[in-house]
Amino acid sequence: MAYVRIATHPSIFAEPLAPAEALDNVEALMSLPRVRAIGEADGFLAAYRQATGDVVVRGNLVPDAHLATLLRQHGVRRLYTGDADFRKFPFLDVRDPFSR
């Protein structure tokens, strides 16, 4: 859903995707054999509190903290993103896919 939010946002792209096109992209990605969606596991709120204990989380950082916590709950340690906000979560190894 974060992808749909960003890909359709007119303040981010001069020509954002139509919502149906963005959802089609997500559907195509989700149909790949090694791709799966993750969601909150039992104890998510406690995990969120722990993950954000040293970070002031409000506003636009809330969805990033949510995703960071989901990744932590599912054992994902490395995240490829250009979004520097994820560096606030020391349990993630954040790598910019466009840097050398």
C-alpha cells in the first residue's frame, strides 16, 4: 500500500500512476513465486513500542515505523530504499539501491 500511496501521489510525480495501474503493478509483483505479503504478527504493538522506543515517531514517520516493525517481526534485516528515515531504526541494514 505504501507503493500505491507514493506511485499515485501528484506531489511526488509529475505524472503519477492511476490507482488501478499502481494496483496492477502490485498484483504483478505479488504473483511472482518468491514474493509474499507480510502483516502484523502476534504481539505487534509491543514490537512497535520496542522498535520505536528511541525514536520520536509521529506524522510521516508512522508508516515507516510500521513497516520497519513488520520487517523486524518477520526477520528481515536488510532494506533497499532511498528513504533515509529507515536509518533511524538500528536493527535495519538500510542500503540505497541507487548509490555506488
